[in-house]
Amino acid sequence: MSSVSSSYIAFMTTTGRSWAGLTALIVAVGIVVQVSVTANGNDGFFRDNPDRVFNVFAYFTIQSNLLLGGTALMLALQPDRPQGLVFRVLRLNGVLCIAVTGIVYHVALASLDELSGWAAVANFLLHTAAPVVGVLGWLLFGPRGRTDPRVVAWSLVFPLLWLVFTLVRGEFVGFYPYPFVDVTEHGYPRVLLNCLLVAILFLVLAAGATSLDRRLYRKTTVER
């Protein structure tokens, strides 16, 4: 049996596919609820639609959830489709970025929120439920053997592009999605330091994921 086939088998059990489907569902519901809450609200930086709704997708939280949910949905619906470099990078991005989202939110941002009703539901799904099921799904079901230094290197592109987009857009519109990247309040030196700390967290998680993936892959191969 080839190594690629073994990696698919490690994930594509009925439970694994169901978990991937659940992950995609949680993400979809969370984003739909968040967009609905935003569209029907009257607070925030942008006062009118469609600017209010479009701005939802500027948040790292939403983009992380989209990466996680999209790759999970593909694993649930097309389990036997070959996984090329692009998919492997997006899959790792989804897992790592959603982990960063959950950690940063609960460590630095949760105390700033006072939410209720459907806003609280969306917040829970996107910042807590999705990170938990996303990371657990990767740990429990894989697929294994899909991460290596090249994949890790390419996975850095997305968060760097998000940061550049956020800072450049902020200069033009005056909006920054999170306090720790608010140049108006903190200035560039502090914001870049904050971003460096998040980047270090991302790299630590990436290195840990690569090492753990190799160990789990070897274990899975021996068991098969």
C-alpha cells in the first residue's frame, strides 16, 4: 500500500468524514449568523450596508474560519481526491489560523466583548467551537503525512498578506479590525511588535504541527 493511500485511509473513516462535515457546518452557521447580525445592526465603524457586511470578511477570524470550513468540506465530500500542494497549504492554514484565532481571542480579546443574543452565538461558533472542532479534527483524523517544511513555508503567505492588506487598508479607511493592529492608537512600532508575537505563535504551532504530523503518520503507517 502506498504512503499516500495510507494517509487517506487514516482520515477517511465514516467518523472522520462526519467530523469534517460537522466542522464545515459550524463554520457556515457561524458566518451566516455573523453576517446577518452585522447587516441588521446599527453600530460599528461602517454605518451603512453593503460596507458593513463586506467589512466582516476583513477579519482574520472570518478568513480563518473560511479556510478551515472550506478544506473540511472538501475532505467530507471528496475524500479520495488527490491532495496537491495548494490544498495541503490551505488545509494547514485553516488549522493553524483557526488555532491562532482561538488562542488570541481568549487570551487578549474576549474581555473586550459584551455580546448577547445572536451576536453571542456567532461569537461562540467562530471563536470557540470552530477552533476546538478544527484542531481536534486534524489531531484525530488527519489526513496524515500532508505537512512538510515546504508546506509550512507557503502557509506563511496568507497571514502576511492579511497583515499587509489590513495595514494598507487601515491607512486609507481608518479601520483596523483588532486593537493590537490599530496603528492610530498604538503606532507602527507597537503594532509590528504585536504582529511579531503573533507570527512567533504561528511558527511555533506550525513547527509543532509538522513534528506531530510526522509522528502520527509513522504510527498510522505501522498500525496499517
